[in-house]
Amino acid sequence: MEFIEVDTYNELSRRAANIIAAEMILNKKAVLGLATGSTPIGVYNRLIELNLAGDIDFSNIRTINLDEYCGISPENPNSYRFFMNENLFGKVNIKKENTHIPNGNAENLNAECERYNTLIENLGGIDVQLLGIGKNGHIGFNEPNTSFRKGTHVIELKESTRIANSRFFESLDFVPKSAITVGIHTIMNAKRIILIANGKEKKEILDKAFSGGVTPEIPASILALHPNLTVIYSKE
């Protein structure tokens, strides 16, 4: 595990984006595992800049997003499909058909989970996975539990997660209570993982995740077992 501590969010974003960009340059058809939330936005802004400058090319890149809320249409401004279109996909030369996000509005959510597992397998797995970390240690929407869930699955969101995400909604009442998330097995099978965390409020959970042993009660702790993990933490 490589742990990089930087002073600013801009430096965090630049470091993470450079790792992803290097993979894209080496592998024109790379499969990128992508995350949502406020922390990755700076990474995406940097990738957009590099694309517009002609330094990286998204035309044959494939993407797999970690998760999506249940019961929200892709056109909803609070959906993760909408987020990705606004913050990355709509600003680079990527083909829409090469961008993949679970359908949280599917009639049969279990079938959707199976479809997504098969899709990832058919793409050959994930080359670089970008992750954030929740204050309770969740990665994707893999919440604290008594065991690690392997494949894509429907998860009931913890109240703490819903409260943390309520800042994006009109109120807590509008935050969905469940989501589809890629499982721990898929994340751990990524060839490389970049975990980004910004601010003092994330330092405590990072310390718990990487100094207290592996436990499903802190899902991110399993990342310590990955052979190619980079953690980038900003003190800002």
C-alpha cells in the first residue's frame, strides 16, 4: 500500500487524475471504475482538462460506476447517472454506450444486479478503480455489516449515510433508503485501486480502516489486502 498525504484538495485531485491518465495512455481501452460524491469532482475536472488539451483520449475507454440509488430515474438530478453526465461524461469524448451505471429504476433489481455482474465480467474486469470513503468506512455503498458482500447487490443505506448525502437533496425525506452497489469482490479484483479522502473529518476513519485489522464493520479495511492500493489524503 502506498499512502500519499498532501496539503490541498487540488493536489489530491491532480495526483489521482495523473494515475488514471497514465493508465489511459498505456491502455487505450482501459476499464475505469468510477465513484460519485463531492471528492472525485476535482479528479474529473483535471481529466477533462487533460482531454481538452489532447493529452488523453476517452474515445475507446469503458467505465463502470460503483453504484446508483434505487427508485430514481437517470434523468433525476440526484441520480448518479445525471452526476456523471454533468461532471465528466458530457465534457469529454467518451461514447455514451461505453459508460455503465446500475439501473436503480429497474423493475427487477436482483436481475439488474446479475446483469451488472455479467457486464463487468465481459469487460474483463476493472483496470483502475477510483474510490472515496464514507465516514462509517463504506466504499461504494458497501455499508458496515457482519460479512463482506461479494457481487453487485441491493443495499439498505445506513441512516448515517443518508444524513451525509442529504446535502444533495431537498431534505433527508427525499434521500432514497436503498441503492445498488458493486460488491467487495469486484472492487478487490480491480488491477489497481486509488482511494481518495479529503479533510480532517476523514482522517479518523482512514486510521481505523488501515490500522485496526480487516473487518466488515469497516468495509474499507479490506483494501489493505489489495496488492496495488494507493491512498491519497488531503489535510485541507
